[in-house]
Amino acid sequence: MTVLRGPRGFGKTTALVEWLTGEDDGVPTVYVPLDEGSRLAPGFWATLRAALTAADLDGYDSREAEDDADRAAVLGALLRHEEPLRLIVDNYHEAGHLDGRSEIDDELLELVRSSAALELVVSTRSLRALETTGALSVDLTVVRPADLAMQAEDVLALAQRHGVTMTVDEAAELAMELGGWPAAVRTCVAAAVVGGHQAAVDPGTVDGFIEALLADVRSTALREFLMRTAIPDEFSAAAARAIVPDGTALRELRNLRVGGLLRERETVDGLRYAYPPAIRDALRRVSLELHPHLEREVHIALMALAAQEEGPVGVLRHAVRAQEWDTALRIIEEEWSTLLTQHPHRLIELAGAFPREIADGDPRLQVIRRHLPRMAPSAETEVSEWTPTGAHFVDAAVRQRWQEMQETTDEVHILIQSGLAAVFAGEQEAAAYAFERVRDHGVRHDDRTARLLGIGGMLTAKTFHGETDLALRLLEDEELADVIAGGDDDEVSRLVRVGGRIMRAIATIDGMRPEVHEAVADIVEPGRRDELWALAIHARGLYASVYGTPEDQARAVGQLRAALRHLEPGGIAESTIGTQLVELLVAGGMVDVAEQVLDRLVDGFVSSSTRAYLLHAQGREQEAIDVAARDLGDRRMTARSRLINELIIAAALFRLGQGTAARRRFARGVRIAYETGQRRPFALISPEIFGALAGNDPELLALRPLPSTTEAQRTQPLPSAPAVPSELSARELQVLAALQDSAGPAGVAAALGMSVNTAKTHLRHVYRKLGASSRDEALVLSRGLGGERR
């Protein structure tokens, strides 16, 4: 038995004709095309009986059967026929379509089982029990839609026969767009012949083909399914149930899939179904012309499902396509951080679909259009892997500003939110861009809040990214320095002061600057246990890793463990705290515990340097090299992590006896250190390896400004303030020079062109660093320090 199954226009009849034309085996053949008269069982048997009578086959006595029922006559005659016979039933989907299909399938299947001489061939558009049950008991060959579909070589041969010029690529494109649908392909090639142009998908031609297809579909449920499921690009079984809610969705989905009209593909989210592109486009055009409301209905129905399957971006996509603009704007507002960091390219695309009058009046859409293309990663695949973090610590600081403006969402506010979202997504370049726009606004409009939050955000982004020299240069801004030192006490100033001191501490630790001890001592721990609080803990952990005694490091481990319990899982803050904890555990010899902690963190560019560090500590040098090298090309990797990775590779190569290669990698790390000001990572490799790689070069040895052995350093307690006078910055030296000719802050301010408050701030720093309590004492001590420098 042979079954040819495929939708209308898939060339089943053509295949039969070609096969019979080429077949010359002498077996008598009876061809029976069915029509609407066979939709009831009696009509089917009558049609079959008439065909056998016309064939006048041996063993069939029409007079004997004349008074018998058609079914009994047909079955009796075929069972008595002992000679080979080929019976071809075309359009078998009509057989018993309205009533009796199961009985017809069972009777024919029993006939094939009982008659060794009968060869049955059926051509059908639908899956029948004749095929499914028959496979269990008879020798069955099934020609499926995929077997009947035209491939590129078939399209090319067809075009050549009609004198149409076509390349292999063009033939493959046409076959793909139409799903290899033979009738559609032939129609497009014929249109090219008539029009004298290249063979390609002709929308008008395909639309006409689809109109005929829909008119030919007798099932109202199937027609509705076709029109509705062509609206989305692709759909799941759950989506089909949502947009075709009459309970027939799964049945029609099965019919179309086995019929070859739907493509099926496996995704990480399960099976997805789609029509061939040109067929889907034609279905959409025809159905929307007939039912203009259909697209909106379908996308509204899909919004609830998208919330479960795709998250906010899916809901937004369907809201935009349904032109539910209020809903779409609400989703953008409520899910801003998620959409901005995890779906920036889709957000840009969807924002472009809003009507101009809406886009011009909404600040978030304006930020998307004006700024997001500059902030988004270059490739859509390079999106954040982190759980978005709500910047709760900013809300209180900025609330008063926007209440006074009687506006809750201006463009500057949204840029601040965007910058913070980018910081906690690991997109520091994007964050720096957003905060620079905020600062620019503050400068142009004399807006102190925008200036402070802008430069504070830039400081955060540069510090996070490990650009130490740039971060320390930003800290020289007079207005920022004044606030950090303890200037005004409004909400914004308090936020900038707390955050700025934490960033200053991290930057000075990264750079191993002389003022690091004072910077760490100046950290003010935030009252709320959020991401900002965790960063303060992180700063102290970084400090302990380089300058702390074993007791200090153990205390930092406890603080970091406590911080992890308060952070949202899956966020970049958790990975930052977790990797610092791992580093301290390794330093304390608890390598196994460190590995357990690291295994619970998100595996990505933040943790790869720590993974390499751990493997190096375990003596697994080649694995350490492989992990360290893996993410070095990630543009999001911080300068801090890049330097650690380069140094771990160098140290691992040195241990493997590859000294020349180790020095080359060490040189790459040195370049990163000079470019960024990073120094702390040099303290993470053993003093012996560092000494061997640095040699006797004083400049290279200066990259690790620690005592010659770690043990000697760690015999000193962790200081809460500088043990010796810290080096004065260039600006502070200028303040000292001005102080010689001035009686106090007012004179210094006038001499240097700064505010009195800023002069007071610098003088406090100078007095503290020198250990002085008065102007005269400071001048005496500064002369002493000057002599030491000389």
C-alpha cells in the first residue's frame, strides 16, 4: 500500500501521473478520482463501484452485483479478483469526510490485508487511519509533504524548462520562501514567463493562490486557524490555543503540521511553528483584507501568554502590534531596566513603531531614539546576562527634585535611571555615556543636581570598569570634591558623598595609591542594605586582600558572606561580592570552600578572572590559562579583570616552565596597568613569580608597591587611618603654596579661583594628611615633607 499525503497544490496528482507514465509492469490499473459526492460513505462506495464497472475487470460480474449494495459489491469483487490489480484513489481526503471515514479506512485496510493481488495507492491531504493503523499491519510506503516539496535543483530545472534564467541561489531562495510548495513555485515561474522578468516570489500571484486555498478549505475552524496563526511570526501550541479559543486549535495544528503547511522547529522554549515566509505573508494580507480587525485581536490575545513565556519584551511587542499605545508605554515605564539592558535592540525597533505624536511627548521614547543606539551593544547577542537591579538608593535622593518640578519622568531623570541600569548590567561604557549627557545638561542649565549625579555616575562607571586614572581624575572636580568632603547635606549631596567615597576607596585600592588608607577610613556605610551598601563591603574586602592581616581578611570574609544574603540572586552585585569572597577564601587557604561559592555564581566575564585565579591556586595551570584567555575579548570585561587574567596566564606559564611566553603575557598586563592605572592585581600573584617576571627593572617593581614579602606586610594591623602622612595631590600642593601667602580659606580661595567651601575641603585634607592642627603647623610640616621629597 502507498499513501501520498500533502496539502492542495503539492503535486500529488502530478506525481501519480508521472509515475504511471513511467511504469510499465503490465499490472492493470484503475484510477478513481473522488469528489464531493464521496463525502458520505454510500457516495464513496458508489464512485468506486462505478470505476470498477467501467474497467470491466476479470472476476467482476456487474450483473451479479447489480442488486447488491455498492459496498458489498466492491469488496466482493476485489476479494475474488486473483490477478494483480493496482487501485489508485485520488483525493482520498473526500472519502467519508462528513460521515463514515473510519469505516472506509478499516474496510480498505482489511481488503489489502486479505488480498495478495491488490496494490492500493491513495492520494490525500489529511492524515488518515489508513496510514497510521496500516503501518502496523501491512507493507506501507508513505510519500510525505517533504518528499513532494520542490528543492532548489527542482526549481532550477523547472525554470530552465520554461526558459527563465535563474541562479542556484535564486532557486534556493524561491524554494525556501514558498516552502517548496510545487503549485506556488510553478505559478511564480509561470508569472516570470508571462512578465518577462526573473522568477521570484510574486505577492499578487501568491495572494491569488492563497485565496483559492482558503476558498477550497471547507472547514470553518481550519480556515479561522489559518488566518489567525499567520498573524505572529511563529507560535507555540499554547499560543495557538490563545488565539483560536474555540477548542479546535490543537487538532488543526496537528492537521496542518502533518499536511506539510507548517514548519516545526525545536527551541530552548519548546516547539515553535511557522508558515513558509511568502505563504505567511500572503495569508496575512488576504486575511487582513477580509477581516481588518484580526491582527489587533490576535496580538491582544497573545499579550497574557507572552508575559509567561517571553517576559516584558514579549508583552511590549504584542502591545505595539495591537496599537495598544497606553499599555505599551506603561510596560516601558515599569520594565525600563529590564528592557534597556536585556533587549536594547528590540526596544529601539519597537519604539520606532509609535506614532510621532506619542513619541515626541514621551521622554522615555525620546531617550530610546536619541541615546539608546549609542548605548546599546554592537551585536544583539551581546546583551546583559544579569538580573536587572532596581536602583532603590537613588529614589530618595532624586524624589524631591522631581516633586519640585511637578514632573516625574523628564529626560534627565530617565538618563540617570538608564545609566544606573547600565552600571548594574556591566555596560560601563553605556553608563558613562548616559551620565555624561546628564552632566552636560547640568552644565548647560546650571542644574546642580544633574551636574552632581552626572559626574557621580561617571565616577561609578569608570571605577567599576577599572579605569583607575580616569576615576581619580574625576575626583579632582571641585564641586564633587567639596560634596565628598562634607559640603551640603541635602539628599543628593548625601547620596553623592556616600557613593563618591566608596568609589574613591575602590579606585585608590585598585591603583594602590598612598592615600588609600585614608580613603578606606572615610567610607560611610549606607544605612540601607542594598547594592550601594554591598559596594562599601566590597571596597573593604578589596582593601583587606592587599593590606590586611589574616585577622582582617577573616573579618572581611564574614562581612562579604553577610552581604551575599541581602543581595538579589543573579545580579552583577552578587557576582562582584561573591568573587571578592572567593579571592579572600583562596588567600586564606580555603580553596575548596572558595570553589563551592564560585560555582553558585553566574558564569560570565565578571567571574572568569576569579575562576582563573582559583584554578591557578589549585595548581591547574593549563585550565587556568584556558579560562583566563576565554573572555579576554569580551568588550564588557573590566580593566581590572583583564589585568588579572593576563597576570594569571603569565604566572601559570611560568610555573609550566614557559618563561619566554610568560614574560610576553606579563608585558601585556603591564601595558594594561600603564593605560588604566591598575596596580592591585600585581599583588595577587606570588612575590616570587612577580619578582622573576619583573626582573630588576625598577619601573616594573614599582607596579607592586608592597613590602618584599606579603608576610611582612600582613604583620601590621589593618589601619583605620594613614599610619604615615599620605602624599599630597597636585591640587593640595597648590593649596599649601597659596596658604603661605594667605591667612586662611578665603585667601586660598581667592588665589586659586575656587569657592571658599572647596578651599576649606582641601585644607581639611591637607591638615589630616600632614597630621597638623593649624596653619603654622601645616606650613612647618609641609617644608619637612618637601625636604624629604627632594
